[in-house]
Amino acid sequence: MSERPIHILMIDDDEDDFFLVTELLHDISPGQYVLEWASTYQKGLAAIEDNTHDVFLVDYRLGPNTGIDILRRLHQMHHQPPVIMLTGKGDYNIDREAMQAGAYDYLVKGEMTADLLERSIRYALDEFNHRRSIEESEKKYYGIFEKAHDLIVLADCDRNIIDANPAALRTLQYNREEILKLHLRDLFISKDQSENFLNNICNSGIANLQEYDFKTADNKKLVVLINAVMLDEAAQIFLCVIQDITEKKREEQEKQHQEKFVITGRIARVIAHEVRNPLTNILLAVSQFKEEEAVVANDDTLMYTDIIERNCTRINQLITELLHSTRMIELHMEPVGINNLIEKALLLSGDRLQLNEIRVEKNLVSPDVIINADEEKVVIALLNIVINAIEAMVPGKGVLTITTMLNQDKAKLMIRDNGAGIPEDKLARLFDPFYTSKSKGTGLGLTSTQNILLNHKGTIHVDSEPGKGAVFTIAIPAIG
């Protein structure tokens, strides 16, 4: 079965030129080309609308119009076939103008031969197919670029950001104009991390999947995985595919907290059992010892026995508090609003807030989000966090920001302070029993808080940076 013939439209007001081209095409291969003629500019425009031609041969001179006008009309079409410009004489300026306007090639009529015409047609068709293939690839690329859920950033080794997809703009909270003014290192929290990443990609041409800390436009921390590859070695341009794993990391940490909490409870029960028995024996022995006449008559001996008794009692009290802070507690659940709970916690901490001249800013959701909760216990948990925040801030300069919202099916509460912040190495131990930075603290307040929230099927997470305060984020299932 023979190939489909190539359909050519010639737009030329000189009939002799049309006959010349007809003869040349016949000499090349009879039946391989189908040539149609439009003798005026207007007829050419009408024929263009049919969109049935593979190649256009267009004369530069078309009465008051030119072949450049034809090219402009073709550019308005979704499908733009190749155009070969025909000129009456060799004129470099006309040829350059035609190529800049989008012509694929140009031919001087007086120098045209069958071989030259066929070569020009073949070149135009090959170039057209090549351009169309590139356009399809670009459309495919931009389709992926625009619709991808992952963050995609195009950058170079001079640290310039060249482009970013909509997902990146949304997550990083920049508009396109803003992000293009940044250097890539501006997205990293740590300068060392940014230099390490750039050294990998710019020196080896590839940066294997690795975890980094990013920051958004409002300085919110994001934990991301970056996979990067060099696209253009000469221009040193590379593509970064970035996965935001902040929530995933948070869920992992919350799961670890829950597992650690369960283990801590088991250890606490073992300690209580193993320590209380000998402690009771010590107290009984000391009690009997104090009744001896020699002991009663000696003030120094009584002082030492009192010290033993007081410390044994203190140890027993600490064990009791540890058990209370780590065991499953009995709850009296009822529907209550998250705004109502935080308002009660703020009311109970009112004296401390006033004495320390702490300003409270509230961004409370409306209507209130209802949860099933033991009101008394949740208020205690929130109060612990509020008191910690107050103690972390400088009197007279503190700002306590309370935010509530409905996030999917959970009531979300954020308690933010502008205090000294918590070093990263201490964040992981924040909920551990007896861990405290306070000189008179027992280190069981946040352990108890975590216990109460876990018993409500809730979670608690802390974000902090030294010198920039801390934010405690609490999530509890809402009543649908």
C-alpha cells in the first residue's frame, strides 16, 4: 500500500510560478505530491482554514500583503504546518525576517531546482515533526510539573531558583515572583545542609534521596526528602523532586512517644513494686529504732532517723506520682468545646499571667469544635502547658498565642510562646518522667499531660527553636 501523498498549498499571485513548481514536483516523483494553488492573499487565508495541507509554499510579495502576514495567521492556529518562503531574488534581510517570523526555510525562485525544492520540503517536514515531538514532550513534562503532588524545584549551581511547580509554591507559601528572587540555600534551615546538598548535586551530578530541614515563607519548619538530578551539565541546571514528610515524621514521633509511654508505665509499676517493699521495711525499722531509749536520749541520732523517714516518705510520694502520671486513668467523658477548655485553663492561670504581664492573643475557631472529654483532666493538661509557657517567657515581654481549629476530623489546639525555646536535644526527652530544667520541678507535669491526652486518643507535639519560643500542638478526635 503506497504512502499518503504530501499535500502542498502554494500561495502566490504569479501563475507562471505555480506552473514552474508543478513541473518541478512532477520531475521529483509523479503522484508523491499534491499541489494546490491560492492566487491571492485572501484565497490563501480561506485555504488555511481547511487545515488539510502538510506544507505551505508562500510568496513573500502578495499585493498589499506579504508572506509574513500569512505566517502570523498560521501562528494563531493550534496546529501550525511548516512554511517555506519564496522570494523573487536573494535578499538577506527578507530571508532573515521570514525565518524570525517562523518560516522553516526559504527559496529564491530564480535559483529553484527540483532537487533543491525536494530537499527544502523534506527538511521542512522533518523539522516540523521534530518540533512537534519536542512540544509534546514539553507538554508532557509541564503536565507532570504542574500537576505533581510532590514539590518540584528547578535550580542551578549558582544557587538560583529557576522555576517551581504549584505544589512547591503552596507548601513553601511563596508566589512565583517571590520564589524566583530567592537562592536555593534560602529554603534550607541549616547552611551546612544546603552546602552539603549543593556539593553533592553540582560535583557528582546526582543527589541521592536524603532528609533535610526546610523553612516556609513564615519560617515554619518542614522535614523533606530531596532527590535531585542534573538536567544540563553545561548550564549546571538540576531538578529537585521534594517530598514533604513533616506529617509522616510527626506521626512517627507520636507513635514513638506512645510506645515509650507504655514502656515507662511498665517500668514505673516494676519500680513501685520492687522499691516500695524494702522502703516499707526501712520505715518500720526506723520507727522501731526511734523508740529505743538510747536513741530518744540522743538528739543527733533522732536527727538522722528523721532524715531517713523524710526521704523515704519523699521517695514513696514520687513513686505514687509516677504511677499516677503513667497509668491508664478513669475518665468521665462528656461533649465539650475545645475553646471552652482552653478558656478555663487560662482562667486558672490568670494570676500568673497578670503577675508576669503576659499578653494573651486568641485565635479561636467559630463555631467551637466539640470533643468527648473528661473536662477536669483535660483542663489540668492544658494548664500544665500554659504554666510551662508562662515560666519560659520574660516577664513584661511575653506573648502567649492560643489558636484552635478544626483539622479534618480533629480538634486542633496550638499554644505558642515567645520564650527562650527548647534546644533540639531536649525536645525528645520533654515528656520523660522526672526530666525537668526547673530547679524545684519534679518533671512529671508534662508526663501527666501526655497521659491525659493519650487516654483521650489525642496527640501532643512540640516544635521549638532556641531563641524563638515553642509551640505545643494538641489534636483530639472531634465529634462528627
